[in-house]
Amino acid sequence: RRGPPRSGGDVGAWGELVGETYYYYAAENKWTQGQSLNEARKGHGCAKLGGKIIVAGGVGKRDNGLASTEIIDISTGVVRSGAPMLTERKYFRMATVGGGQYQKVLAIGGHTDGIAGHDIASVEEWNAEEEGWELSPTKLATARHKFSLVVVPSARICSL
């Protein structure tokens, strides 16, 4: 049985940016390579929602900030593009919160690109029906990037 994919995007052995995805088979204790992302990235966020993995933002091959989104279908492994985020963000966190029909993916905080870049306090919500991002009415009390995050329990988030 195919395990959930490890999000694509990382730095290879020679420092190059890669967009590979991998599946872990727990019963066999084995990793298998899946379809690569359309856009290699690092510093991105990813979260599972239903039968899909949402991968968004990060830093691209030209060291540019990304707003792009890719959707991985867990059952087929197919990667396709989704609507871009409202804000280019890197080194942010994504989390799946809620349950059942109230489950949603949030993109939280991060850093904008460029010389005048700054930390972000805003939160974007993934609209699963329209497959696009919307600005959440909530935001971080303090803008931040490269922070830790854990969902406890599924309807609450602790940002460290």
C-alpha cells in the first residue's frame, strides 16, 4: 500500500534545487520516488486535506519567492497546478485543522521576497471546493517565519 508522499522540493547533494516526491511504504520500510513537482522549491509548506496534499509557496530555482500551489492526488500520485497563494511566502507553516466537513488547510506567517522583504502575520485558507486561497480573518499576533507549529487538538494550533 502506498504511503503518503513526502512533499517534493529540497536541495540535492550538489546544492541544486529539486522537486522530487517520495512515497513511504511502512510495511516494507521502503521509499519509492513519485512524480516530480512542476516547480522545484524549498522553504515551502505542505498539508494533507482529504485525498490530496497541498504544496505551496517557498523559494524557486532563481532564488525567487513563490506563490504557486501544486496539488498531489494521493491515490494516483499525479501532480497538478492549483491557484496561486495571495501572497508570495517562504519559510511559513501549513496545517490541516478541524475535522469532517469543517477540515481546512491554513498557510500561516512566513517571509516575503526581495530586499524589502518582511515577516508576515497573515493567514490564508485553502478553499477546497474552488481550489484557491482566501485571506483568513485570523492572523498571528506577531509576524514570523521559520517557526515551529503543531496542531493540538485538531481544531487548535500552537505556534512556537
